[in-house]
Amino acid sequence: MNLQLEIERIFGGKAFARPLFYSYPGGLRFELSETGGVIEQFLTALRKSTKICSDIFLDDATLVACLRIHSGSNRFAHRPLIHALRSAGINIPTEFSVWSEEIDSEEWFCEREPEYWINIAFEAPATLLQAFLWCALARDFAAIQPKPNCVLYLFNLKKHVMVFPYDDRGLDVVGPNKDLLSQLYRLHHTYLLDYDRHTMDTTFAGPAR
């Protein structure tokens, strides 16, 4: 399976739009970390995100992960993160999809050379869910290791839903599977981000509320 084409087909080319919740209407945004020290914030975010995502990948043997790396002219910038992934128990399989996207020049770190997003998508056992979430949430914590230097997305292509844990503060869930999104809205209502709660209530609460 060409994972790039499948992701683009299911999510209408919006899977990597930022911010995802506002770019893909009809989704969910959850609040993760709370008050406390660094360790407490990280563990709270990991606990909440694992609970939410376990319902997304319920009864599934595999998931699809996509690692997204900001690269300059070096198209092999993804190689250093492989060691960090292995430290988390994640090995990229021999079969994977890789593609690059040129970044708009207004977002370049260096104005002299083109910059790219390098995308690596692959199937992995669903038992690695928490390891992937650890890697995603550790990104902004200097004290937490392992920490691959990449943005991470998780996909349930069979159920047409994707997850973007953008940092320890929150997690977006979007996709055309409105039935599953509605279930998640009800199951994890207390975790919804208050700032966007009205928007989600308008989409999912229905006339009964």
C-alpha cells in the first residue's frame, strides 16, 4: 500500500495542515497536561493521550505512524532520529513510504536554501501506541528521553481517523468517521479543551443537549 496516497485520499490532502483542528472542521481537541512539575505534566499527558488513543485503535493489530522532519537541503535529515526511535522500542520496518514537500519560503529557517518536510510513514504494531505517544509528547521536554526530533502523526486508516499529539498540552483527532468521533466526544468529554468546547458541542452534542 502506498501510505502517502492513502493518507491524502482519506483526509482530502489536509492531514498535515496546521493547526489541524481548525484546518479540518468537525474534529476534536483534547487538553492533556495540567499543573505541576515537568514529570507530572508529562505523565499526565501520556496517561490521558493513551486512554483516548486506546479507544481509537481498539481491537486493531496495527496502526500507521508518520514521522515528519523539518529538513534543509539535506534530504537525509531523518537518519539521526532512528536511534532515538530504537531507544523507545520502535523500529522502522523495511517497507515504508517516504516523500518530501517543499516548505513555503516564508517559513524557512535559512533564507538561502530551500527547506523541506521529509515524511516517513509505516505500519507498526498497535502495542507500540504508548511508545509513539511518549516520543511525540517528549518533544518539548529537555529532561525527557528518548526524544526523536520530529513531529508525529498516528493514523487508523481502516477507521478513517487520525491523531495529532501536537505537544504535551493537547491532541487533535480528526477524520471523516463521524460515528467514531462522536463516541470519543462522549467517552472523553471531560478531557475536551475548554477553549474550543463550544465548537465541538455544536458539532457533536445534538438536539438532546
